[in-house]
Amino acid sequence: MGQVFAASYLIGLREGLEMVLIVSVLVAYLVKTGRRRHLLPVWAGVGAAAALSIGFGWALSYVSTTVLGGPEQELFDAVTSVLAVALVTWMVFWMRRTARRLSGELRGKLDGAIGLGVGAVVGIAFLSVAREGLETTLLFFASAQGATTSAPLLGLGAGLLTAVVVGVGLYAGAIRIDLSRFFMVSGALLVLVAAGIFKYAVHDFQEAGVLPGLSTLAFDASGWLDPGSWYGALAAGLFNITPQPTVLETLAWLAYLVPVLVLFLLPARKNTAGSTPAPVVSETPQHVEARS
């Protein structure tokens, strides 16, 4: 079960907390400005976004397992994996670049939507959450490919539940965590997960016959990296490190991981040495400051 639980839990926790923070900004702003009557449209938009994400996940699973088969399925899985890698890479850098002004932008959009009517309020909440939800679904689908148990779904659910609990605790002032450090660490781990997904995508392209070298191994670690062991299962489930990778898989893993991880970590060093990060969420009634 632990083989893919950890990666799914990380995805659910990281992405879920981003969604919870977005919702908390919208809800807290309406509460603070005395416009509670708009809370129902906000929750309606959030619910619609959640339904869309679940439907998108079902569609991906249905196409992959029922509609397609053989090389076509491998090719479909490879393409969705590449899309997931592109999205998670954009997301971790986008979050670091826009976190300081995220709260202000959401409040500004909500003000404009309130002036246009209830439908616009629903739309703002829907669009704000749907982007994260669809991204989470695609990333989860890519990371859970090949799983034969319910561990990925349980991991995602546990991660999302943890994110909701943490978010409610932050909103109520019962929990205080350094979200700047959290998003830094979780972002770096997601880059590692994305590198494994990209490696998996290359392998699927090879199995589909699009790329060569399926039988050309980079090394054989089956003598000491037992896939059935806890450490082998964790390495395979979280980072897609396998005992017998092909040369092309290994090169793709390194070509993605090294530059992306270095670029992701560089801004953190500049922020640490320079200025103090601004709060992402600072408009709760309890004056909770969530930093990112």
C-alpha cells in the first residue's frame, strides 16, 4: 500500500492546501466586509469546481482503461504524464512568484464579481478552485498509473483531508505553521515526483514504440533495490526510481530534475537573504497570517 500512498498523499496535501487557502481568502473577505449573503454563491462555485475535477478524473481513467488498449493506452498515459509534469512545474514556480499578491488579487476579483451579480461570484469561486482541482486530478492520474490497489486514492483522500483540517485550523487561529517553509519543502518534493512522472512518460513512449531503447538499460540495481521492500516501494511510488531503468529514462529524469530543482531553490535563497515574504492570507477575522 505504501508504494504509491506517499506520492498521492503529498499531492493531496500540497494541492489541497492551496485550494483551502484560496477558499479561505474569499470566505474571510466576505465575512470581514459584512457580505455574508455571498457566501452561498462562493460555496456553490467551489462545489461545482470539485464536481468538475472528479468528472475529469473519471474521464481520464475511463479513456485509459476502457476505451484504449495496447500501444494506444501507453501513448495516452505518456501524453497525460507529460502534461502533468508541465502543469506541476508551472504551478510550483507560479505559486512562488505570485504568492505575495495572491490574496489581494482574489479580493479584487471578488469585488468586481459582486458588482456584476450572483453568477459572477459563483464564476470567480469556480475558476479559482477549478484550476487547482483539474491540476490535482491530472497530477494524481499520472502518478497513480499502473497501481493495482486503492492506495493512491486513499493517499489522495488523506492528503486532502489533512489540508482541510490544517486550513480550518489556520482560519480559526488554532494552528500556526510556517507556510513559506511548507511550500518550499513540498514544492521541492513535487519536483522530485514530477521527475519520476517524466521518467514514467518516457518509458510509456518507449513501450508505445514512439521512442527507441526500451531494452537498453542504464544499470541493473535489482540485486540491492528490492521492489518488494519498504524502501524499494517508497522509491518507486514516490519518485519512480526502479531497479532496471532504460538509458533514455535515466537521462530524462536527470535532464528534468537537476535544472528545475536548482531553479526552484534559487529564489528561496534570495528571499532568505533579502526581504521577508509577504503574507498570502492576512484577512481572516482572527488575523491569521499564512505565509508562502
